[in-house]
Amino acid sequence: MSDLRYAFLVTRGHGSADAAIAAHDGGTVLLDMKERRVIRRYGTGDVTAEYVRMRRAFTAHVGAPAFTVGGAGEFVVEELILGEHLLDLPLATRVSALRRLISEYARLTAHAGVEGAGMRDLLTHVFDRLIQNRGLRDRWDAAHLGDLATRMTWVPSAYEATAKNLMVSRGQRPVPIDLGDLQMQPFFAYPVGVLISAGGDVLDAFRRGVFDAEFEELWAAAGQTWSGGDAAREGVLVARAAFAATRDHDAGVPGGIDELFGARLTTIQPWLNDTRTGGFV
Ligand SMILES: Nc1ncnc2c1ncn2[C@@H]1O[C@H](COP(=O)(O)OP(=O)(O)O)[C@@H](O)[C@H]1O
Ligand SMILES: [Mg+2]
């Protein structure tokens, strides 16, 4: 139900759009099948120079749609991706698309990464409240974060890392879409967020080490070592949950840090992940 939205078929008049979609972010998406392009006006407002800088860096390494800025920065014209949404594909295809996405993220991290705060710094202002909750504290203490605790490389990433915004083109290329809210995030936040929302079967595969080779590449690009094993894998899932909860808390999302963190942790509980959620992460 959360995916209900307005879509209009446009009969050809003066313009060339075939369908118009009211986007979740308050913007609009015009699909122009003939010219194979999408005209995307973002609900976040006009396109800034900083946005263009981040999106260029992102698109240079990750297979996102090629784009140009239109009008006086009011909209983006991007490549129309012919393919499928990640969640509509079988497990093997989802896994190979995600492996490729993580490798591309390693290149983004190596070339466009900026050294920044580690998890501990990020959490200082909420930590007291967090550790009052025994369950959350135990979960946090058990997570093996390695160097993420003290330093992380930050890269341009989409705010909402959800499998719904990952398409797979007919050439099997993973294509992140819905990039109106790009911002700097820790290097693992986007790929791990997409992985968490890509289905319980994908999360199981991650826990079995199916993605370890790509995680090694990604960690090396950030100047760190992926140790593999259960503790490291669980650690990065918990770190992703903590990062997202803190970010939402700082952005004014109601509920308190403990509630937000608790909700994020439930998305990585194995027993809740036997159905595809595609939910927000
Ligand atoms: N570049 C694109 N190529 C193909 N389809 C697209 C593209 N951009 C958007 N779409 C389609 O339009 C839908 C809504 O666009 P999106 O940018 O994800 O907006 P929302 O904010 O509503 O999630 C997508 O789920 C996808 O089906
Ligand atoms: Mg979307």
C-alpha cells in the first residue's frame, strides 16, 4: 500500500512524455519512452552546484543513469533505464547485481572518498540514552566494528538506500535511481542498506559470506581490512542500523534514538526477514 501513487498516461500533444508519476519526495517523474529519457523534478528543490558535484562523482564510478541539468536547475534529464526493479528478480540475479554494485562502490570509495568521523564520534551525543536500554547496549557491545569505530571514509550516497530504488538493466547492470537526495555517507551505508532491504534470502547469503570478496574490495578501498567471519558481518549490519538511526534522529524524525535504533535492528533480525520487505532502510 505504501507504494500507491498517482501516475498519468500522457496522450501525445505538444510534449513527448508518455507517463507522469507523482514521486514520493513530492517531485515528478516524466518518462519519455521515445527519447529514452526521464525528466525528474525533485521534491527537495532546485539542483545545486554541490549536488551536481556529488552526482558526477557518483555516476563516474557507480552505474547510475547518465544525467544533465535542465532549465535553470529546476530539473534533471536522465537516461531511461530499460530493465527491472531489483525486488522483482530471482535470488541469483539479485545477488550478482549486488556484488557488482559493491565492487563499483569500492571504486567510488577509492576515488571520491573523504576521510571523516568514525562510528563512535557519530554516536557520542546519543550514546548515554542508547546504553540505558539493555537490549540495545548488548547488541552494540557484541558488534565487531573494527576500524569503523574510529574512522570512516565518506562518499556521495543516496539518503534512502532501499532496494526499491535499484533497477537492473537488461545488460544486468545495477542502476541506482531516485538520486535527488545525494549526501555524504560512510562508505558502507548505501550498499549495506540496499542489501538489507533486498530480501531475507539475500541477507542470509550475506551472513554465509557470499559477498565477502566484494566486501574485501570495499574495505580495502577505504584503507581498512575486512576480517570476514560472523562477528564482522554482524558488526556492519549493526553499524548500518546505528548510522541510519542517528541520521534520522538528527534530521528530526520523531521517536527517540533508542526507538529508532530498535526499529532499524528489527530489519536485520533473521526471523523477520523470510519475506521481502523492500521497506525503508
Ligand atoms: N531513470 C529511470 N529509468 C527508468 N525508470 C525510472 C527512472 N527514474 C525513475 N523511474 C521510475 O519511476 C519510479 C519513481 O521514481 P523515483 O525517482 O524512484 O521516485 P520516488 O521518489 O517516487 O520513489 C521508479 O520506481 C521507476 O519505476
Ligand atoms: Mg523511488
